[in-house]
Amino acid sequence: MKLIVGLGNPGYEYHLTPHNLGFMAVDHLAESCGVEISRREAQALTASTHLAEQPVVLAKPQTFMNLSGMAVARLLERYELPVQDLIVLVDDVDLPLGSLRIRPRGSAGSHNGLKSIIGALQADEFGRVRIGVKPEGPVEDLVSYVLGPLRKADLKVVAEMLDQASEAVRVILKEGISRAMNRYNRRIPSPPS
């Protein structure tokens, strides 16, 4: 069994923001499996299903982004899973919009949700699918950008990224993370400033 966690913030005001792409990606997976992430357990909303012929638990921590590790640690404990059976779907402000970056382990970078998970688990050996949300040009307040609504002009790219992220998770489950990295870790040039 694998635990697939999408990171985001609960609450309608955060629904269509760049910082909630992890939530959107895991919801996209759930929808494709015909399930709804609605069971309350371990400070998260969850759903059990099968992906790529494997049993999985899809989860959205309800602790707010900066405390995501609390829910993830409790879920791994509840399902008696090692950290290596965790896959995290997360936004990444350092990657251009439209790009994915898959990693089997590593630092959190500047992402507070990943920092919280690594801190709670005292480990970084879990897969992550990072979804690019880098703004086209410079922004004065990055926090306001990631917590503000997505621009209508970006919604088509976001929909394509969610499709790609879902497919990437299936490849990880079926063929392994190295194959998924080879297939999806392509550089998308940043738009000229």
C-alpha cells in the first residue's frame, strides 16, 4: 500500500490558489478512480482506492500547510507504512508553471509543507511530485502570490499539469520513480522577462 498526500490549505478561500495544487492533484486522482476524499482520520481527509493496480490511500492534511507533517506522520503510523511508501504532491514556486519535477528524496527547499513533513518524520526518503507555480515575472510578495487566486489565463496550463501529475503518480506506482523522473523531469524554459 502507498500513501499519496496532496499538500494545501483547507478552506474555500484557498481552493484555487497556487499553494493548493497538491490538493487539486490528489483530488484529480480521486476523481479518476471514482472516489471522494472525505473520510476524516489522523487530522486529514482520506479515501482508499486502487491506482495502477495497487492499494493506495489518498490524503489531504487538514492542519494547514505549515503543519502538514503532523497529519502525514499519523497517517503513516495508522497504516503501518514506512516513509518510503509515501508520495507527496506539492506546489513549487521555483519551477516554471507547467513543469513537473519528481524526486525520490531530498531537501524541502523553501517549501514549509515539505519542511514540516521532513521534520515530523525525521526523514526525507519519500517521493515527491513538485508542480511548478513560478510567476511569470517578479512579484513583490510571494506569500500573497501563492495564497492568491490562480489567474484565469493559467487555468488551462494548471489542468494540463494536474493530468500530468496524475499520470506521473501512476508511472511511479507501476514502473518506479526512476522511470517517472526520466519521463517527466523535463525543463520548460522560463518565459522571457
